[in-house]
Amino acid sequence: MSLKLIFAGTPAFSALHLEALIDSEHQLLSVYTQPDRPAGRGKKLQASPVKQMALAAGIPVCQPATLRDAQEQAHLAGLGADAMIVVAYGLILPAPVLRAPKLGCLNVHASLLPRWRGAAPIQRAIEAGDSETGITIMQMDEGLDTGDMLATVRCAIDAQTTAASLHDRLAQLGAPLLREVLADLTTYQAGATQQDDSQASYASKILKSEAELDWTLPASELDRAVRAFNPFPICFTHLKGQRIKLWQAQVAGTAPLPEPPGTILRANREGILVNCGQGQLAIQQLQLPGAKPLGAEQVLNGNAGLFAAGSCFSPKAGS
């Protein structure tokens, strides 16, 4: 079944789904994405990955600051779409927009709903220690990720999974699932299942302040935080007045030790071993101020004194 579609999305995750639709039998009437934003050191306006892909494919692009405007709503309704596909768009869709397409609006969400409704489902799943997550395609309603579910696909989370790697795996799963649903949309809609609100959890937006490590926490929690906040905002801590970013770490022991949390126990090619509230964490890749991320062995070559055994990372601000 060939459908007339509107696509709405902004980041790279969205662009991979747009690419799947460009290469399908469906007709893309228009692509909606957020307005260009200043980015990079020069703070020049930069088009979103979705806008770049749409323009390259010759698809009309709309970039309203809001969809609450009656004129914007009338324009969207006038496109005469069968369905609107929403993937990490970043703007709220008011009721008139949800009602405009003949078959409604579908959302591709990066979790197994109703778990992790909200803005940061990938990061929160890793941070919480979930063993799996996935993609849910749902029929949108006026709630926050509360619509009926049309299809899901599952994805394992292991001890090496980062937000970056999980993002890519979920995008690769979501795009073909979306095409599968659109190929027989009315059948999927007829078989949609309601979410169990009693099982819902909320994936709040990531704040940069969350990324500062609290060494009084168990090493297992710090390991998950390092992976959940990679590639953004990247976990950090302070040592002798320097802000140190942690790109990769792993739990390296569970036995209780007498040294205070944050104490460096040893530093060698295998990593910088730090005592935590419970267990120990080995820092394997880190970034000094003004430098690139490097493996622990490379960092220690010129900074062994900074990470001398007995040195102590600073407590988290406000703790």
C-alpha cells in the first residue's frame, strides 16, 4: 500500500528513518524539522540531519518554531497526507495536527513502552541497568508517549553498551520496522494494544549536571552512568583542580577497601583504578582539559604524577 506521508524529525536517529522512507514506495509530501540552530565553535546556523537529507532528496522542508499556530496547522492539513511519521521531532503536536492526516500520526519511540516514556529513553535504560530495550511504533494521542502500540522490536543491553552504540542499533531496528508497519498500516492499527499505565516510567531530559560522578556510589552505578552519558554529556570529575572527562570505564572489583571513595589505588596500562562507595572502577579512556580522549596508558605517559596512587578525585559538587 502506497501512502502519502509527512515526516517529522530532527537528529541523526530520525534521518535514518527518513532514509528508509525515501527508498520506499511511499510518497513524501513534506518533511518537518526544527529550525536551524547555532552549532560548532563558530556558532553558525546549522541544518538538522533530517533537513540535509530531505533537501538532498528534493523533498519540501518546513521548519516552524511551533505547531500551535493556526496558520501552520492549516498548511499541514492542506497537504492531504494519509499519515504523519514522527521520529524524535522535538516539538509538541497539538490535537489539530494529530487529527489532520487521514490515518493519524505514528511515532517511532526508542524504548519498550510504557517503560521510558519521554525525552531520553536510550540513556535512562542504560543508567537503570535494564537488560533490554527496543523500539515501539505507536499511534500518537495527546499524552506523552501514551498512544496505542502497533509494533515493537527488542534489543539487548550488555555491559559494553553505550548510548552511542545503542542509538545506532535501535535506529537500524526501527527503520525496517517502520516500513513493515506502513506496508499494512490499517491491519496494524486494527490490532493495536493499549499501554499499561501502571507499568510506565519516565525518561527525563539529560542535564549536564547529572554527569558529574559521585564516588560514594557503587562502582556498578558509575559504570552505567559513564556508558549512558556517552557521547553526551560525558561523565566528568575533578582532580587537583582539573576537570577530567571519562569516556570509558568498567567495574574492576567488588571487595570493600578502607580507602575513601574517589581514591586512586593504582594507575597503569590497564587503567586508573579508583575506590568507590562499593567496589572499584577502572578508568580506561579519559580526556584532560584541552586534549582529546585517550586511553589510560597514553594519558599516564605524560601525566603519571597527576594520577599517583593515593590522590583523590573531588567529591561531587553539593554532596
